[in-house]
Amino acid sequence: MGPTRLYLTNPRLALSFSSLALILISIPIAYVVGVVVYRIWFHPLSRYPGPKIAAATRFWWARQQLGGRFPLLVHDLHVKHGEIVRIAPNELSFSGAAAWKDIYGFRNGLPENRKDPGENTDADHRHPTIINADRQTHGELRKLLSNAFSDKTLKGQEPVLLHYVDLLIERLKEEAAKEPVMDLVRWYNYVTFDIIGHLAFNEPFDCLKNTEYVILRIMPKKMVERRRWHYSLVAEKVKRRKTREPDYVDFMSHLLKAEEAGRLQMPDLVANANLMVIAGSETTATILSGTTYFLLTHPEVMKKLVHEIRTSFTSADQINISEVSKLKYINGVLDESFRLYPPAAGSHPRLTPPEGANIVGEWLPGNVSLGMAQYAVFRSPTNFADPEQFIPERWFSDDPKFANDKREALQPFSFGPRNCIGRNLANIEMRLIFAKMIWWFDLELMPEAKNWVEQQYIYTTWEKVPLKGASWMNGHAHLIPDERSGIPMNDWINDIPNNGLIRYRVKRNRERVFITSPKGLAEVLVQKNYDFAKPYSLRLGLGRILGIGLIIAEGDEHKKQRRQLMPAFAHRHIKDLYPIFWSKSVELANALSSTIAVNDCDKWRNADIVQIAQWLPRATLDIIGTAALGQDFNAIKNPDNEVCNAYAHVFDQPAPSKSRMLKLLAQELIASVLPIQRTDSITVASESLKQVARRLIHDKQLSRFNLGKSTDKDILSVALESGTFSEEQLVHQTMTFLAAGHETTATSMTWAILALCQYPDVQKKLREEVRVKLPSPDGPQSALVTAELIVGLPYLHAVCSEVLRVHPPAGMTKRVAVKDTSILNQHIPAGTDIVIIMRAINQSKELWGEDAKEFKPDRWLGEGKNNGGASNNYAYMTFLHGPRSCIGQAFAKGEFATLLAVLTGCFHMELACPTQPIEITTGLTSRPKGGLDIRLSRVPGW
């Protein structure tokens, strides 16, 4: 008999697979929850304030660091919570001045707060730099290097410093003679890099000569390769330095002697030399850049500094180390710049010893990370009065306002035994460079750099954008909220000196050439029009809304389509459409009056507030439908119809981001090779509009067949009668008429009503003219309104023209060079993006005078003022010029003028919220964001 086998058959004791899986999943979840609960409520640091998510996980800390705004966030936390803030599960930030000594200072026999090993960025930990070395190794390295930074040694290095400062001045003079606008950030890097190179290796990097520098930047791509390359460059410099001996003590002198004695190895030399090159050039260039910015944004401070320097010396040759150190005001300027723009804006964390430590009266357990975030410390209202203001006098005046300032809080070179060993050199460099810069040059900040500090991110140090506005990675994108609005290019055209072209860069440094002069515009729009085409991505996006009609067509196809459509937009046809413009405008006015009356009976509504931007597209859709296509869509009466709903889907879409555009291109590619249907909202709406267009064309064709000849005067009938278009071409042209024809005029009307609300005197004057010269909409003469009557109103013409000038419905348009060409004798390679910014051209002071940005309809009144007093025909770019000009501009102007005349004649208009700022949103057009709420009241007596 074999062994007995036992089988577990009790189902209550058996574990199912799903139950086991649930347990396995629950264990890590329970662990994480437990850790989070412990860290937030039971951790030794739980008594300190700060974001709960920061206490729970270090991911928050990491995310904020990567965002490049962490020091600013820590500052806000200190302002909110006080001098001690918890910024990670095991990390505290301090902002009180007394904490410098307790965290970084000598501990008087107590164990030091050691460097946080998590902050060690040395390439080889076996050969540490002076920053990351342990206490003993740090002491040895500091002793070796201290002689190189003593006052005596620096005095011996003075000829080297003066040589490169003078070379900087000479190079700036040369460059200023060619181009007065330059990026001083780069030039400060050039000079500090050359100085540190010579003092470290007895040879420069020749940055000032070659206008290049090789500072290692923190960049995601190829970061490791760049770091290795930089390290190998320094290694070669060290090897060459070993073969020669300068006639002064440089940084390497004592390090090389220590290597000869066997106390250091070659990797130790290279690691510390590499550190000195980066720390000794980048940080000094940073504070020079920051100081320049603060001086240029505080002209009263600059004036005092200029006076001090230019009255203290009779020649530039007198500016040397000893003399510049006697200047008082420059010291205050630099200290204040350090306070507001510290090169090392973050903290340099320390770890408490294992047995714990007492920090500013707070007992902390062992291995807690703690630091002083310089940006927060230096801007703390508990340390400085008016902490956000640039006031150099706080450092030397007896003003009682600053009597309680804790000047000891300012430690930009850190504190204690590990403070910056090169602070004396940095102070001398800064004073020499600034004294000579101020002696030789008058400086002015370019307008695009007016928010220079706010544009930057902070990682190891500040990621400085140029002091004329561009980022190393994203160009001028940080200055441009929405390129299609034409803002801030409407400022650039007036503020940036240019010869007809302004080059700027957008995200990923993609280049744009902005045409600013009439001659350049004439070349692009007329003389070389077909050298430039709409970019494919733009045509793809617009084509879905407008169809492949006249606006999208290029080259010979565009020439053909325009030639075929010109008769349909002839003056004799357009003037016959004014009665339609008038009748639909009157219908809109009556509908608005009825809405006001209905709302007045509703106690829950503001009786006279109307969202006018919702009404205007309905009216213009009815006008374009009736006048251009012979079809009244009745959108004024019934907004819930097929066409209105389709355009609601189209125009309510968010602005296309780059990712959306890439997705669109991918969809087009897939759809072109696979038999699949696209079902996104724009595609569905576009197909619906195509069906409407086909139905309209078929109805026209049937009517023409039955009558033998069409008697209709709408544009579609005229185009159909010409016999030059296929049905599919007519479908696309119809879509173009519908979309472009109603949305642009509705947008212009929105801007016009806004302007009339902002300028009530203009509104009143226009109403008086309309009521005197046009019949009442309710009278028997209303049906007799003609084009001649509307065109005969000079002030109406002036108001409409000024609205279209200041607020063009399309802020900009883009072209791409289809072949190598030129503009204003400047070579333009194929593929270059060209931008024509209507808003900017229309507001150019060179073309319109000093009041170019002001809304002044009177500029269009008087003899010879039919062009608004502009100096050139190309000053008015709302409808463009040349073969690409708007073919329907006469239609648009007539429709616009008629609508504005009727609404102004009928209603008094005010903004519902006059203090609310007007922002611009862009889609097919540039219009007020969120629409336009106005108060309407019917004005009797017309």
C-alpha cells in the first residue's frame, strides 16, 4: 500500500487566481499609501509647511526642477509660509539670514553638514572637483588653489584682464559700426571665457576673435556627447599648459606642482580645470548680463553710474583694478544685481550629520537635506525692504527705509569653508568690464528684450535669452503669444531698426522673414508673386474649410481661376447687390430689436446685453448666401440650420498646434493610401458644406435649363453663365465664397462695433451722418437704397477704412519661397518662410505717421485723403495687393459699410463690461476672444 495522498477540496480554503492577483496588486498599493500617509502626517519634517504633494513624493520636486521655474516657486512658498518650507519628503528650504551660518558655516567642532551626494555631477567620482570633494580632499584642493586667487596674484594677472577687456571694447566698436544691435549676452560670454582660458591654461579660447564660445549647455539632445567633447578640449589645454610656464601665477601653477609631487593625478587636474572654465566664465557672464538689463530698465540708475564712471576718470587708460575698486555706486549696482539676479539662483543642499543638527533653533534628524535658495533669500521681504525693486542705494545710503535690511543675507558666492574660491576674480572682472563698457558706450535696450528676466528659465544657472530677445532653442517664440494675430510684430515694425526686412525665429528656431517696406511687399506680391506660395500645411488646413478654390490655388491654376472669376466681381455686378446688403442689414436690426424687447420682459436677464459676435456671422452668411449664391439661408431667423451648424463646427475649433498639424498631415497620408473615411468634425462639416454647394449649383443649372438663360445677378449665376468652370470647380469656389465671404466681414463688424463703443464721439457723428443721408429702414424709401447712396457717405467710408486698417480681419499671411530668389537684394533660399503681417504694415509709423496705432477716422477725410494720408499704396494691406489681392474686396467693403450704417443708425451701443481687457483669438480670422457683449438700445427718430 503506497503513501496516502491528501487533497484539499474545501472551497473556502482555496484561493482563486483572481484573488491571488488582487492580493499581489494590493500589497504595493498599500505600501505606497502607507508611505504617503507617513510622509505627510508622521514624518519628522511633517510639522513644516509646504505643498502636501511635495511632502508625499519627490516626483513633484523633480517635475518643478525640469520646468525651469523652481527657484521662483520656492520664493513664493517662503512668502506664503515663512522662513522654513518643506519642498520634498526629506528636504527643507530656508530663507532667513541666520541660516547661512548654521547650514554652510564652520560648525565649531561639530560635524559639518556635508554635501548632498545626490547633487554630485562629477564625471568620475574617484577624481572629485573642489565643489564635490569630501571635507579632507576639499581642504587640500582649496589650499592649492587659494594662492591663485589671492589679491597679490590677481594684481599680477591685471595685464591679462585688461588685455581682454580692451579687446572686448575694440570688437564691440567694430561690430557696432556694421550693426548697432547686438546680443551682449554672447559678448560677455566671449570675454569671460577668454579670460578664464588664459588664466587657467596660459592661452585663450579666442572667442573674442572668432565670436564663438564652447560653454557646455544643458540640452536634452547630445548632452553626453557635448560633455565629453568639452572635457577632452580642456584635457588638451591642460596638456599644453604643462609644457610652458607663464610669468605670473595662474590657476594651474600649484595644481601642476602637486601632480609632480604625486599628490594629484592628471584626471584631477582636468576635472578641476573643467570646473573652473565653466564656473569662472558662465557665472560672471550671467551677472554682467543681468546688471546690464537692470541698468537699461532703470535709466535713473544708469545715469548715476555713467556720471560716476565718466567723472572719476579722464581717460579709459586710468581704469584699472585699484582705481575701479574705489567706486561706490558701481559696487551698489553689482550687489543689487546679485540680489535680484543671482547666477546660482537655486540652493546647494547639505545633509545634516547622522546624529542630527540644530539649525536656527530647530532640531533636525540626521540625513535631512537642507539649503538656502538664493533667489528666495535675496528677494525675501523679511530680509530686504522693497525686495522686488532695483535700488543700489540700499547698500550704502543712510536711508531709514533700508535700516532693517539684513545685508548679511546676500551671499551670492555662498558661505563658509566651501564658498566660491574665485569671488575676488569675479568682482574684479565685473568692475573692469562694466567701467570700460560705460566709459565707451551708450547702451539702449531693444523693445523685444523689455521682459528679459521673465523670459528665462533656471536650471543650474539662468538659461539666458539674448539681450535682444531670442532664445537659443525657440528663437523669439516667447515674445509671440499668437503669430497669426500680428502681435507683437506691429510693435517691432516701429521699434526695431530695419532695412525693409526683419528676421525672427519661432519654435525650434524656424526662421521667418518679415517684410516691412513697400518695395519689399511689391516684390513679393507683384513683381515676383509666383516665386512665393502658401505653405503646404496652410493650404491643407485652409483647403478643408475653403475648398480648393481661388484662395488655395497656386501658379498657373491660380492665374486661370482668377481670370475666370473676375467678371463675377465686376463693379457693375457688385453695385446691383447693395439692395440685398441693405435688406439683410435691416432684417438684422429688427431681429436685434425684437431680442431686446423679449429680454426686457425676462427679469432674469440683463435687458439690453447682446452677444453681438453671435449675430453678425448669421447676417453675413445670409448676405453671402443671397448675394453671391442666390440662396437665403435664413440664418438671422433660424441659426439652427445646416449651414450655420457646419460653420459652428469649423470656426469653433481651437487654433491648430504643431501636434495637431502633424496629426492632420498623417491622416492625409493614410487616407491617400488606404480606403478609409475620416470622421473628424471639420471633415464632416466640410462634406456637409460641399453637399450644400452642389445642391445650389444643381438648382442654378436647372433654373438656367428651364428658362434658357439665367436672369439672376448673384455671383454664382454670373460664374455659371461664363461656362468656364466645371461642377467640381464651382463647388470649391462656392465653399470659398461662403467661408471667406461671411467670416471676414463678421469679424470686421465685431471690431467696428468695439471701436464705436470705445469712441462714442465717433459713434454719434456716424449716426448723425447716416440718419441725414439714408432713408429710415422702416420708411417707404427703404427699398430704394442704392450703392450710390451708401458710397456717398464720407464719414462712413472713413470709419470703415480706419477699422479695416487698425483691425484687419486677418492679422498675417504666410508664404514660402518655392525657389532661390531675392527680396530687396537679399538672397532668399528656397524653403524660406516669408510673412506679410497686415496688422503691422497698417500700423507702421513710417508709412502712416506717429499716430499710426491710434484709431482716427478723420485721417480719411478731406481732399487727397482717400488713402488715409498714407505715404504709399502698400501701407494699406488689409486686402493685400497684386494677383493675390482679395478678389471680393468691393463686395466686402459694400457689405461692411451697409451693415455698419444700419446698426449705427438704429442703435446706441456700449460695452457691457468696459474694464474687461480685449484679447485676440485667431482661427480663419483674428477676432476678440470670447466674442463681444454690448449694451444695445434702439435710438428713436429715424
